[in-house]
Amino acid sequence: MKKNLIRVGFVILLLITIYLCVSILSIKSNHGVNQSAGMYWQPEESIDVVMMGTSHVHCGINTGLLWEKYGIAAYDYSCAEQPLWMTYYYLKEMYKYQTPKVVVLDVYAPARFKEDYQYDWMAENVYGMKFSLNKVQMLSVSVELPKMSQYFPDFAIYHSRYDDLEEEDFNSFFWDSQEKEAFKGYTPYWNRRPQNKMDVSEDRNDGLTAKSEEYLRKIISYTKKKDSKLVLIVTPYIMTADDKRAYNRIEEIAAEEGITFINYNEYCDAIGLDFETDFNDESHLNYWGSCKFTDYLGTFLGYYSEIPNRGGLEEYESWDENARMIREELKRYEEGTLSRLE
């Protein structure tokens, strides 16, 4: 009996050690890893609207504002430069834990990035997702076999990060679950960089690659199968004529499939965006621009009767905490103590 207790104790100690090592050494990043990993901490069946796509989403859609003004329980489940084939598998991952009533998908990536394998932000798109057959399938269409060892398995990549550890790495344990649950993906930029107002005219519709169109149609089919509303959007940024060529094709596909497509670059005046103060760079809104855009988007989402107002419900108090954390972040920016997301 004594030997058996020692064995059990050793196994428990080993498991605790492995857990601590993985929690500390795993890569954290507000460019996609945290957004992906944070989804697993959300109460099951609590997310009514999921925002998907690129960094335009988690830098441009303020979940706290959607909650406080509209009572919408939303989550920014997005990643930097995420191609549509990875979004498709992210969507399938989401439905293992949630049944969102509306899926809002930003389609900037297929308009700007044309390669079938996009490696610049690949790690950000991979490390936050749990190991599963779904993840393996995502990797199989996203990474060429000779490069697979650079991204999988995760622990083989990040196990030697000892010299790179920061304070955040020691705040990622299960006992920090309240803060993890309160994170809804939104990570605003705080710079103000003036931009030239867009004046784009383009009628061509040949800007979408075959692979992007294939997975866009897969996403449309999957959301229809799940009986969720899909809304395709373009979050405001400095659009080019080449980008517009892809959006013209996406608009055609949306019309064919009977779904909504809104290029919000065409509504900048209605949104009230100031090109002198509301952009972090040519590709992203800053905090103030994101609040204006989120408010405008929230008004649109309010037309969907499927989205209930969850405000005041005790089981949704993590959204109250999310709004509070964003207000605190703004306060720290105004006090000059905030480390800006770059």
C-alpha cells in the first residue's frame, strides 16, 4: 500500500510538473494565440455572435462596447492574416463548444494575400488551438509537409523558451480562470496615425484565388448546416483597387448564396471615422476608430432577432468584467502607463 501511494504521488507530481511547464512555456500573443486559446475558457453555449477573420477583427471590434450598449455576448475569434482555409477549421473548432447565432467574418485576408501557403503569421494561427483531428486537418491544408516540423507538435517548438519568458507567462494557470474567461479577444491599438482618405473605383472581379473561393464556399455551407446567420464584412482600412477586385467577387458569391456582404469601407462617413485620428496604421483602426465602427456594427446586428440581449444576466458577468477591463486599459493609456500593442 505504501509503495502504491508513492507511485500515485509520483504520477500526480509528474502531471503537475508537466502542466506547469506547458502553461509557462507555451507561446502567448495578442495577435492570435490568446484569441484562440481564450475561446476554450468561455462558458459553453454562451457566445451568441462570433467575430472571425484577421487582426482587423480583434483590433477593430470592441466586445466590451457591444456588451454594454447592446447586450451582445460576442467573442473576437480571429488571428493575424488568417487565410480562409484556417478560418474554416477555426469555425469547426468553435462549434465543438459554442453554437453562435451569428457568424461575422471579415474577408480582408483573401483580398490581400494570394499564396496558397501563408507563413508570415502561421505560428499565431496554430499555437492557440488544442490538439485534435481538426487541428491536424487544418495543418494539412495550411503547411507544406517539409515545413510541418516548424509548427507541430507545439511543445517541440516552444519547450526551450526559457530565455524569452516574461511576467505574462506566469499568469496562465487554471486558477487565473476568471481573468481568462473575461478576455473576449479584443486587443486595441492606441496610436493615432493620419491616413489618406480612400478614393477607389474598380469594377473587375478577378481578385479571389481558387483556394480562397473554395473555402469561402465551405464556410458558407457549414454555417448553413449549423443554422447560423453568416455576415461577410470588410472592416474599415485603407483599401486598394486590387483589394476591391476580390471584394467584387465575394459580393457576387454572397448574392448567389443568399447571405449578407457589407464593405464598410464604403460607409466611413456614416460611421463617422476621422482619417486624422481614428487609425493606428493603414490597415487597422485604433481604439477610438474601433469604438465608432463597433457602435455602427452593433446597430446592424440589433436587427437580428436571433441575438438576445443578455445584459444583466448573472451567468454573463464575464462580459461585464471584459467591459471593465477595457475601460481600465483606456484609463492606463490616458495615465501613460500602458504598454502599447505594436
